[in-house]
Amino acid sequence: MSDGRWIASLCLARVGFALTFVAYSASLGLLKQDWGLSSAQAGLIQSAWHVGYLVSLFAIGFLADRYGAKRTFLATSIAACASGLAFAVFADGFVSALLLHGLAGLCSGGSYTPGMTLVAERFPALRRGRVMGYFLAAASLGYALSLCLSSLLVVSAGWRAALLACALGPVAASLLSAWVLRSTRNVVHPAGYSNPLRGLAEVWRNKPAMLAVWAYVFHSWELLGMWAWLPTYLGVVLAYGREGGTGVAGLGIAFAALTYFISMAGSIGGGVLSDRWGRTAVILLMSLASLICSFTFGWLIAAPAWIVVGVAIAYNLTAIGDSSIYSTALTELVPGHCLGAAWALRSVLGFGAGAISPWVFGLVLDLGQGAGGARADAAWGWAWTALGIGAMLGPIATLRLRALRASSQLAGGKR
């Protein structure tokens, strides 16, 4: 199979796996009403998914080092199918949703870091940023399709039907993956560590790699918090000053989907630009632009809807524009025999931050809205600002990485 057909097929599978990633967020506004959730509880359910996801990524990184990325990718796809369907069918309140959404996250990591390892194994460094951008953009397409599907189904058939439809994505993706990877070699590095702690220790002592990891951590705080609350916030903006309801919620989900569609250009463009201009240069450009959005977005609640949607597009575009670059940089800073350990460490720290941020967002929102009046509107501003505050350390870590001599390893010598 040619490289083009291979990456296109793997990306299509990634689209299917990603359909479940934002299915809960798409219906969050309606689920809050039907399940009687506070904003903090709603955010905690999303955080449970991220906690499960980071645990799976931590374990899967070591499994990929030991058994190979291909074998790990295919084996874990079965668990993703079962857990996604379980959440869609059986979740009916705070406790069940917390447990089942956490389980779904726990079973969903196999399509991510092993997939990136497969990409790194197949493509050389000078093309890797672009191809990694395609792979991450495929996830954005999956998020967008999930939101589009949900916006239609929550109005016509209810949120349960929306969750079920999205849960079928991993089923189709698993079948496609088995076909795509049938002739791909399962690579197991002979120098890999039998003791995972030794691999972690080598990565931890690798200062350039750890700076890339820390930059990713603060990036994840902002990005995953934004993804969790964007559909709900857009629904609030569209309903501002008028009667809300299911129709407005569905429209908010649809506009959020639009931002995901356009964010695909951020993933691809960020990867392409990082091949040309250098990894850290493009990371700085994207991270500073998304910070501006974090500090302004929530204060636009009373602005015309077209302005808010425009900022949301810019926000999603820039917040995800550097995601693929952190991943690509790690493949260039870490030896192949402990790349899985690097993915594991990055995932536990990055998704740990991403698991906390939706909950913190909800806490800030509850505190502000409890005050009532004008402060209820300001609560959205402070909640989005909390994401920006957490993300501010990302550019600092990137600048420190850029100053190291080891950064010359990035993008064939382009920092």
C-alpha cells in the first residue's frame, strides 16, 4: 500500500475512534437538565473521561514499547468499542455517567499514541510534522462529525440516540484498522527496557524532551478545558436575551462543530509550518494566539453571536495548531526504544492537567453564577480566563527548549 493510501486510511479510522471523544460534551447542556447536574458535577464527568484516558495512555505507551505499536493499536480498539457502547446505553445519572464515562476514557487511548508511533515509524523527520498534522486533524474531523451528528439527533431523537450513534464510530474504525495495518510490520525495539521505570527515568533525565512535555501539559490544560465547555457556552451565547431550549442547544452544538471543522486547518497548517519554519517557532505562534482567545472569549457573552463564533473558530484553530508539533518534537528528541515511555509520561501529565481543567472551569462557573445578576455573566469570563492562566507557562517552557543546543535536532535542524 502506498504511503498516501496508508495514512489516508489510518486517518479515516482515527475519525471513527474520535466520534466518542466529544459525544458527552455535545449533549452536556441537555444532560445537566435531565440528570439535575451542577456545573461542577457536569465538569467532573468530563474530567473522569480524561482521567481514564490518561491512565490508558500511560499504560499503552509501555505496552507499545514491549509488544509493538501495531499490535497494541489493534488489541485496544476492541475495548474502545465495548466501553463506548456501555456509556451510551447505560448512563442515566451522575454516578453511572461518572463511572461509565471514565471507563470509556480508560479504553480509548489505543488509537492515539500507538497511532502516532506508527506514523513516526513510517515517515522520515522532514515529512513527519505534516503527516502528524494529518493524523491529528483526523481527530478534529471526528469531533466535528460527532457534534454535527449530535446537533441533529438531540433535536429529533434525543441525547441517548446521539450517544449511541457516536458509539458506533469505534466499531467501524476497528474493522478499518485491521484492514489498513494488515501488511504493516509490528516493530518491537530490541533495546527497549523490560522495566518501565528505567524508560521513564531516561526520559525524565532528557531535559529537552521534558521541556517539550511540560509545554504540552500547559497546552492540554487550555485545549481540553475549551473542548469540554465550548458547545455549552455557544448555546448560552445564542440563547442570551431570548428563550433557550433544545433547539438553541442543538444550534450551539452545530456552531461548535463548525469550529472543529475549521480547526483541521490548524492541525495540518501547524504541522506543515513546523516542517518549514521550525517546531518551537510555530508552537510559540499558536500558543500565544490561543492565550489571547482564552483571556477574551468568556467576556463576549453579550456580544453578537457572529463575533463569538468567529472568536471560537480562531480559538479552536490556534489551540490545536501546535498539538501535532509537540508529538512530532518528542519523536525527534527521544530514542525509539523509550518513545512509548515518553508518550506515557507526557500523557499522564498532559491529560492529568486536561482532566482537572473542565472541573475547575465548572467550579469557577458555579461560584460566579451563584452570586446572580451581572456576576452570573461575568462567571463565564472568569471561567475561560482560568484556562488562560493555566496555559501561560507553556510558551515559557517552549522558549527554554528553543534556547538549548538540542533543539537543533528538531525538524532537521529547524528549531
